[in-house]
Amino acid sequence: MAVMENIIKINNLSKMFKIPHVKTYDLKSYVIHFRKMRTYEEFYALKNINLEIKPGEFIGIIGRNGSGKSTLLKIIAGILQPTSGKVVVNGKMSPFLELGVGFNPELSARENIFLYSSILGLSKKEANAKFPEVVEFSELERFIDSPIKNFSSGMHVRLAFSVAIQANASILLVDEVLAVGDAPFQQKCFFVFEQFKKGKKTIVFVSHDMDSVKRFCNKVVYLKRGDEMFVGDPEQMIQLYENETKSK
């Protein structure tokens, strides 16, 4: 039997951010603190991370705030570049990471559907064909020609997710943003997850909702810190995470 090729492979991945020691807001402060301005602290959000994800896996990423979960997802998506190491992705991705990324607040929901569709790689013809499904799933028919700067955070989520699931991608990256939606819409999203799972799509899912992680994921990555990672069975990883969280 042939060995299944990795759809995502992460080798010795590190991401370092430079944190300035002094912030300046005007010319006077700039002159006074010029030398100090050039000093900074190196903070590694991720350090020497290695991970292999196979086609059809539903991977959960869990950990405390600041453990590097969202940073890892953004690097996989290509939104952030690693400081060192390499990420290889063999497939089309549909990232759903931050509320409103790819949207223009001055444009209407209708216009933003086509804008976001193009960012996700859909042709104009494909976007036109999928438009009715996007509108129906989002339940935003009444507001389709309203500027999205007037939308609530929940409405942004509905619109973004409704477009993202139409991208025909083999890989879906999902951050905690689904928590912003109301309960009925979350259930619709979870139904989509179930369909994607049955269709053997690869999903990388960052969440603090352990019930959802148990429900969907067949493997879990526990980022304890940016330089300490555990990978294993969902029950085992969630137990480890909860035990260590309670002990803090």
C-alpha cells in the first residue's frame, strides 16, 4: 500500500517578532529616545515546530492564549512569513482566519462577496454561479446591498464563512472567529464541517471549545508554548491541556 503524502508539512518552523523597548509618538520623543528606539526584545511566538498533516485529516490546535496557535495558522495560510524553517502545502487553501480580512467596509455585501471570491481564487463566472448559495447560507438577503461597515461582527462572520466554503478548496483553515456567530449559525457551520469531513477535506481548526474539538478532530496539536508542542489523540491531548491549565 502506498504511503499517503502529506498535504501540509512544517519543518523546523520559527517565528520571531521584534518588540520595541520604547514607543514614540512625536518628533520630540523621537529625538530624546533615538538610541533606545533601536533596541528591541526578540519574542519567539513559535520555535522549531515540526508537523505533518495528511489529506483528509481534521486537525485541532489547542492551547492557552499566546501559545502561537493563530500565528501558526497564519503562516500556513501565507499571511505571515516564518523567520526560519519551511511550510509546504500541497493543495488549494481556503483560509477563514480573521474577521473581515479581505473585505472593504465601504462596499456593499454584494460587492464584497465578489471581492472575497476573487481573493479565494474563484473566477467571475464561478462567483456568479455561487452567489445565490452564498446569500442563502449567510441569511443576509435583506442587507445584501448595504455597506458592510454597518454590519455587526456576527454578520461579518456569516458573510465571510459563506463565501469561504464555496472556494472548492481541499484545505480549510479555521480560527476561533466562529465563536462570534450566534448558536443557530454555528450549528450550520458545524454541519458544513461534518460534510467536509465526510468528503475527506483537510481541516485545521483552532478552538478553545473542547466539545467541538472532540466532536470533529481525529488528531490534536497542543501548543503549550511556542517552543513546546504535543500531538496525539484528541481525548489525550485535551486531558493534558485541561490538567495543566487547572494546575496553573
